[in-house]
Amino acid sequence: MRFADLKAQYERLSGPVHERIQAVLNHGQFVLGPEVVELEQALAKRVCVKHCVAVSSGTDALLMVLMALRVKPGDEVITTPFTFFSTAEMIALLGARPVFVDIDHRTYNINPELLESAITPRTKLILPVSLFGQCADYDTINEIARRHGLPVLEDGAQSFGAFYKNRPSCGLTDIAATSFFPSKPLGCYGDGGALFTN
């Protein structure tokens, strides 16, 4: 079963895509050119945050945030087992341990009722992943995190464009990451990602 017909999508968008590519070729700023600034500003505005940083992939966005939060060997990061492998992979890459909290079987997102019991003195942050265009229960997650002095990293790779209580995905927590892999809600041709924060 084909979920995304990228060829049909490309055929609909090929004119404007080629114009933008030609503009980059004409000015020659292949890295951090004006199109990147334009994209970051538009994305920040879309998710109602002050800052957006475009990166090469959603995986890199997760890694950059984990590094910025100084995740190190021996730390624990609470996340969901029902996600793309990069979530746990980036935690483990830094020597930390992913602590899996089961999902809510109605939403397939991390079950906030099980979250607090997973917090230990080694917990560094909470990393929920919003799936299938449906945001996790961020009011509850953020409240639990606040009580324990923990940051929350929203993985919005599968929910970009969705809303939670009239607030956009990737603008619901301390910091967020998303992917622009072609099969994601906002895909690109190739790979890309972004992180968001105030």
C-alpha cells in the first residue's frame, strides 16, 4: 500500500520548486542562504515560538537538543517505545539510557499516567513523541515535568501541523524537534529537520 505518492506531489509542485532551486543556483549561497532564514522565520511563526533552527534531519535535531541539554553517560531520558528508532538511538549515542514508558492504547502516545513512576534521580528530561498527527497530552506531561524540574523535548516529526488545545505542535514544550523526511506531514525532497524554542 502506497502511503505517499511523492511523484504525484512533485508533479503538482515542480514549477515553484524549480524556480526556488534556480534562485539558489543563481545567487550561489548553497549553505545558510536567504532561503534558510526565510524558512526558519516562517516555521517559527507557524508554531508560535521565537526561534527555529533548520538542520539536516530530524535525527540531527534530536541529537542537537540532547547535546544542548547536556545529556551524558549515566543520564536517563524518558520516552516512548512506540517511535522511530532515532529517538532511542540518539539518547544511547550520548551514553544515556532511554527509559520507556508505555503508550496510551487509545492515542498511541506516551501514557502520562505512567510517567511519574519512571522518574528517578538520574532522569534528565522527558521526550514524548506525538504520533499520527495527534499530539501527546502535553498539559499533563508539562505539569509533571515542572514538578520535577525537568525539561520536555517534543518530538513532533509525526505531528507537525497538528494542534493541541489550539496550540501548534512543536510549540508545546520547552524545546521541540521535527523531521522533514519526505513521508512526514511537512516533507522535503531529500532530508531535513528543525528545532524550535523560545
